[in-house]
Amino acid sequence: MVTTEEIEKSVDEWHISFEHNSIKDNEEKWFEEQLLQQFSN
């Protein structure tokens, strides 16, 4: 039997990793844009 606390804990961890991944994606996109701008100049 899974307790509510365990469910909440795993949901929190999922949210944290999800947010972390989207932040990472945004940083990579930003970095690529910076590189493209440098090369286009």
C-alpha cells in the first residue's frame, strides 16, 4: 500500500526534475542562439 506521503514525495520529485529539464532546455536554446548570432556577425 502506497501512502499519501510517498505519492506526494514522488510527485514533488517529478515536478523538480521536470522544471530542471525545461530550464536546461531553455539554457541550451539560449546558448545556441548566442552562437548563431556570433557566427552571423
